[in-house]
Amino acid sequence: MAVCIAVIAKENYPLYIRSTPTENELKFHYMVHTSLDVVDEKISAMGKALVDQRELYLGLLYPTEDYKVYGYVTNSKVKFVMVVDSSNTALRDNEIRSMFRKLHNSYTDVMCNPFYNPGDRIQSSGSVSLSRAFDNMVTSMMIQVC
Amino acid sequence: MEGLTLSDAEQKYYSDLFSYCDIESTKKVVVNGRVLELFRAAQLPNDVVLQIMELCGATRLGYFGRSQFYIALKLVAVAQSGFPLRVESINTVKDLPLPRFVASKNEQESRHAASYSSDSENQGSYSGVIPPPPGRGQVKKGSVSHDTVQARTSADAQEPASPVVSPQQSPPTSPHTWRKHSRHPSGGNSERPLAGPGPFWSPFGEAQSGSSAGDAVWSGHSPPPPQENWVSFADTPPTSTLLTMHPASVQDQTTVRTVASATTAIEIRRQSSSYDDPWKITDEQRQYYVNQFKTIQPDLNGFIPGSAAKEFFTKSKLPILELSHIWELSDFDKDGALTLDEFCAAFHLVVARKNGYDLPEKLPESLMPKLIDLEDSADVGDQPGEVGYSGSPAEAPPSKSPSMPSLNQTWPELNQSSEQWETFSERSSSSQTLTQFDSNIAPADPDTAIVHPVPIRMTPSKIHMQEMELKRTGSDHTNPTSPLLVKPSDLSEENKINSSVKFASGNTVDGYSSSDSFTSDPEQIGSNVTRQRSHSGTSPDNTAPPPPPPRPQPSHSRSSSLDMNRTFTVTTGQQQAGVVAHPPAVPPRPQPSQAPGPAVHRPVDADGLITHTSTSPQQIPEQPNFADFSQFEVFAASNVNEEQDDEAEKHPEVLPAEKASDPANSLRVAKADSKTEEKTAASAPTNVSKGTAPLAPPPKPVRRRLKSEDELRPEVDEHTQKTGVLAAVLASQPSIPRSVGKDKKAIQASIRRNKETNTVLARLNSELQQQLKDVLEERISLEVQLEQLRPFSHL
């Protein structure tokens, strides 16, 4: 269960960012922002030869005392960043991978919608959201805070 | 409760409603569900409804008695008229119009009176308050009248004055009409024979407004767009006038696509008509959509690209957000293009939306593209679509796939007669049922196809025999495992042994012949085996020491050979001798090994354990560890059971106890140690099950022993213990073959049990293997992380 999930566009601006509400969300935003450097570093290190060979899942970007940040980048340089609680030891790498896969699938579904302009924020509010399925999926992955 | 004075009309109306709600014919208390539907139909905000319920005393009483119901109805009227809700307003508000229930009975009651005579009593089928539009043909007529009624009701809604009048007219008939309507829809909805978009246009407009009102309440799930359609249906005679009353909502639509709207209205109506399926698309609507599709894409089997669809739907002047939502709903296979069915669904949703219906959260079943293309005209709303996730750029949404089978299954039903529609709707007014089907379907056979390994060997007999032997031995000596073997028949011993051997072989982890005796599911077995192997690998010591018990029956040549291998690799020639002895039926040996086996059998890991068990008999005479096997078996069985969660009811107590200990470890250990035991256990699950009752106490001690063993032996202790146990068991084992007749039944029973155990074990095996894989992956990832973290060490 993630504490914060963010989708960053190719130009490194956030398309979608969502945190568990109880926390200081700004902190998560900052963490995601700093993790982008790590992502870039990994991309450049790995993807020199062929982008295709680069694996989409980046793994643990960097751990902090309380949280761990995982990254995933798509072939179009859209990045998914996920912050999980360090105390959540039951969360295995496999699960993180599957979460990213689900994120990726939902993201592509949003992309497929012709009414979504790439580069737009993935709106998560409103009675009829642009990405209700995406939202629901993200909600399901977030920590259920009582 | 204050005294409630009702006018005659009100009295009649209320009593009609009461009888409508009183589906249980209690005449005293109405069903809450119906009442809630009714209140929803009243189109009041939820908090108002709650307030009403509280005021009328239903919340206090917990049910709706007649008086509460009447008060509630009065309050609904009060609320609808805009007066504040007060208890005293019941009597103080004068000239209160009758409460209006959208598409609810009220309207219908007022309306139906006459027109529904043609309709059968559909009441039951309605999910919503409004009686579904009548079916085709005659139904149609009924529906039309129904529509008119609905239109009228909606008209009523719009015109406060009218309801007062209409109820008075209709109350007596309302219940009947209502019922009729409900029957109706099933058939008629889909096929409302609408003249065509054009002529319906205006009526639609009216109808829509009217029907929408009515329908809104109707399905409760999604605002039934059909309501509007209903009104349009009304184009038939009586409604026409009424329809004119509802022009408002409809007129909006005309802007962009008047024709489309008309079609939509028709569709919507159709939807509403099918009480069970408000989102069904009528034929006319569909035809209209198809024509529109052709303007964009002449090939009906082709796709409309997203951009073209975007332009087209943007013309409808709906907000982009809503359009994107519609797209999300209708692009079923998420490929960014619309097939004909998807397009029709999207169009339908657009029309519905323009008519004021809220978009559903999930695509209604009738709009879902079918997996099978059904061109049947009777199938109205369905949009058979190819559920092809082919085009989707990303992986097909996993959520869709699971739902597809359910959809597929429901489609044929849906496409069939309208009665089925009724049933369908009754079953589930929304796609939730589909998902429920999924869930129902998926777990349908947890044991059957996927995991169940096809036991080729006659494990049961062997295990059985082993169990028996163990039992016997147990009686003789203190070996707790023996009691585990309750099964007396040892004739099956051979089979059991074979099976157990097979298990062992399959499971043999360390160097034992790893031929997958499990034939059933090669992958499973293989995985199990590999898991076993890996597991056993973790405890090499364990596997080595306990040689597989000698197979008593010669028939299990394979097992024998396996045993031989095991014995060769593991133990002295004694085992071999034991193995050799198997064919000639070495009753004593298998028994002890079997004894532990059955006890243990349950564990999935039983594979390893089984092997142990199977080998254990062989080893029994030779090794002192035999006893350990039995313990292991029990332990493994318990472990497996625990992991399997369930099947272990045989040794309930064993399971919980075992569970306490580290199941994985214990299993591994157990595997290593009592592979044969496991096998026998597995094969002997049936045996064990047989002896569940008597075995109850014994397993405990055995379990404890196993537990302690597990804890102790990480790898070595077991040997000693096992040998001790084995020896004891072997010593005490009585002769195997007892009574043939008894054995046969016992064998069969044990075969069954063993098969069950096999399944359980196989599953456990696979689970454990999966765990192993996960652990390995974690390990790898940790190593990688470690690598990666080095540069970050300074952070």
C-alpha cells in the first residue's frame, strides 16, 4: 500500500499526484521531486545503449528513515513514483512491481481516451473525472487510512 | 404519531401504495426495500428521505406499519410540495397533492389504470417503481400506454396539480397497472416498435422528460434514460398530450443532434421499458446509431479512430469531462477506437446524458459489447462487441478479462428471450451481478483443474497401508504416529506405497528420483516438485537421513524404484533391502512409515514429506528415524493443512498447533525428513481422514513431537528421532493385509482421501514454491538494492 503515488510527465512536471491525506502532503511532493533526480540518473545509466533494453521498473530509488521511494519509467519517459511506508515490511518487490504494472495499465487506458490530451493533468476531482478508473485504481493502492 | 387525516383520494392512493409495498401480504408491515424504492422514486434528496422516515416513526419502530407508511407518504407529498418537513405539517398542509413518485407507482397508479390492462402484471419484475414498458407487439401497446402513464406521471411531476387528480383516478387500478407494467418490460423493452426517430422526436422530447422522471426512480441504479423514452413511446395516443407537457428536458437535446436525440429517446425509452434494463438500446435507436457510425466509418466491422469519435461526440456539446467519462465507459477494450457496439454504447450514453440522465459508474450490461456478436434483433440493448483487447496498447485491463467471462456467460442469457431479461434484471440490476458471476465462477473449481495433480499412482492404498501399519505400530509402541493410521486396511498399502512413493519421487528434493509421479498436473507437479526440491535443498540433511520407507507393494514399481533411489542415496542398503522387500509386501515397514504419513499427509509440502513417508517405511526397519517420519508426517500434514487452510479438518488440532511453528521451516524440515512420510501421509490423507476421530488425540502428541523435531532438527536431530520412531513403528507394525473386503472399501475411501490430500498437497506445494520464488526474488532485489545503495550511503 503506497502512501503517495505520482505520475510525472516527460518534462518532469506532475501529471497526477496523490497522497494519503493525513500526512503533510507537501513532504511527499518534495520527496517525489527529489526522487526525480535519482530517476534521471538511473535512466541515463541504464538506457545508454538501447532504451528498449532498459527495464521499466527502476526499483528502490532511495530509502529514507520513514519511507522508501520506488520508481518506474515508461518508454515515453513518463515516470511513476511511489512512496511507501518503511514500516510496511510485508510489501515485497513483486508487489511493488505489480502495483506499477497496474498503474501503467491504467495510465495507458487514460491515454487511450481521445478526450484526454497528453500533457494534461489527470484530473481526479469532479463529478465526472477524466480518469475515474485511474483514480479508483490508485485509491485501491493507497494505504487505507482510517 | 399524530393523527393523520387523509382525503379519500389520498386514502385510496396510499392504500394502493401500501399494498404495492406490502409484497409479503402482511397487511401490516411493508417491506422496507419497497418502501425505500418508493421513496427514491419520489425524487427527494436522501436526507429528506431519512428525515421522513424518522418522522413517520419507521426508524423508531424499525419497520413500516400502515400508519407509518401513510405518514411517510404524506411527508413525501409535503416535501415534494416544498413545504418544510414537520410532523405537524401532515395535517396542516392543506390541499396537499398526492406524493409523486417518479416512474413510481404513484404515477403509474394514476396512469395505468386503463392502459395496462393489456399488460400482464409485471410488477414483480420491476426493479424500480415504474412499471416497465410493455413489450413488443401488444406489449408495446401496453408499453405505450405505460409510457403514457409514465409520461403522465412525469407530467404529473411537472404539474403539481395533476397528480392530485390523477391519483384519484387511478388509485384503484394502480396496483394492477403497476403489476402489469412490471411484467411488461421484460419483453417489450427492447423492442419498442417506435415509428422512427423522426416522428418520435417531439414525443420523445416530452416523453423523455416524462419518462426520465419516471425512470429515474426506476432502476435505482442508473437514471434510466428510458424514462424519457418512455415518454416518447407515449407518442401513442394518450401520452401525446401529456408528453407535450414534458418538453423541457427534451428540448435541450435537440440542439446538436435532433435525430440522434430522438433515437436516443427511443432508446432510452426502450431502456426504461425494459424495467430490468434501463440502458437497453431499442432497435430504432440502434439503427440510428448504426447509420451514424456509417457516416464516419463505412465499414461496420471497422473501428472509428479516437480522434474522429472525439470530434463526433464533441458536437453533442457535452462537457469534455463527461465525454471522456463516456469514452471510458464505452471503449470496452480500451483500444482507443470504437467498434460499432462501442460506438452505439457511447452514443446511447451521450443521448442519455443529454436527456438528463446521469452517467453510470459502470457500463450497464446492456451496453456492454458482447463477446459474441449477436445480431439478433431481439437483443436489444446489447452491444455485442468484440471483447478484444487486441488493440489496446497496454495490456488488456486485467479487470476486464475476468469480467469478460462473466459477461460472456451472461450475454447468451441476455440475448435470449425477454423473460431472461427479466430474470437477469431481477438477478442483478447492474453489472455488479456480472462481477459477482466472476467471483462465483472463478472459485468454482479451486481444486479441480488448475491445481489438482492427477495422481497416477495408487497412492491411497499405499498410504492407507502405511497408515494402517503405523496405526498398528502405534498401538504397539508409543509411536504417536501409528495411531494416526487409522485405516486398517492394508491391502491398499501397496497402492498407497506406490502413491506415496510417487509422491516421494515427485517431491524428492534432494537427489531422490525426482520423477514426477504426480501426473495430474505436470506444471503443478513440476513446480511442486521443484519447490520441493528447493525446499528440500534447504534442508539437505533432513532429506538425506530418512530414506523412503520400503514400498510394500510390488506393483508400484515406480515407487519402488524411487524408493530405491532414495534409499541408495540416503541410506544404507537396508533401505534397498527394504525397497526390495516392498514388492513382496513388506507390511511391517510400510506401516510405520505410513503411519506417520497419514498423519502428516495434509501438508502441501507433503510432497517432500510424503516422500519421506514413503521412504520411511523402507527405512523403518533400518533407521531409527522412522519414528521421526511419522512425526514429520503428522507435522507436515498439519503444516500442509494449515497452509491449505482447510482441508485439514481432519486434524484440526494438528493444524493449529503446527501452524504455530514456523510452517515453512517445519515444512521444509519435514520435507527433508519425512518425504516418504509425507507421501504416505498424502496418500494416506484419506486414511487419516478415516481415522480422524480416533486420531484426534494421537496427532497431538505426534504433532508435538514433530514440532519439537522441527525446531530441533534443523537438519540433524531428525535423523535420530526419526530413526527412533521408525524403528518403533516398524517394530510394532502388525501384518499388513487384514481383510480384503474391508480393505477394498477402505482403499477406495483412502484413495479418495488421498486424492484430496494430493490436491491439497499439490496446492500447498505450489504455494510454497511460489513463496520460495518470492523469497528468492526478494533476496535478489535486496542484493540489487544493496548494490544501488552503496552510492547512497552518504545520504
